[in-house]
Amino acid sequence: QLLTYACASMLQMWHTSGMCLMGRSMDALLVVDKYAKSKCVPGSRTVDTSMFPIRLRGHLHSNVNMIAEKITKEIKSGK
């Protein structure tokens, strides 16, 4: 019964990453700059896996926290 329930209730989950191009401000395809500032929505920042250039292995929570802390320091320093 347990195996039947587990197989029936499983679903695939994935994290979309690499969807927002991050780079130099002169790039026409740029979505966010190196300070995570959004080109499309002035005054906002993108801090999630979409700004990662490649799909990382494992759980992404700690990677997002690392980027969020870096961007927090950038905001506090006035960048």
C-alpha cells in the first residue's frame, strides 16, 4: 500500500534557472546587471535562480541565499 501511495503521489519538480541574462549594461539582451538591477522594471532587482548562468546541481536554496546576501551588501553600499 505504501509503495502504491508513493508512486501515485509523486511529481517531478525542477527549478528554472538561467532565464535572465546577466552581463554588461551595453548588451541588448541584458535582463539584469551585475548588481541584479532589472533592465525591464526600473527600481527592482532579481535575486533568484533565473540569474544563474548554468543549472547548479543539488538544492538551490543555499545558492540563492548566497546571491541574496551579496546583493544586500551591494544595496547597503549604495550600488
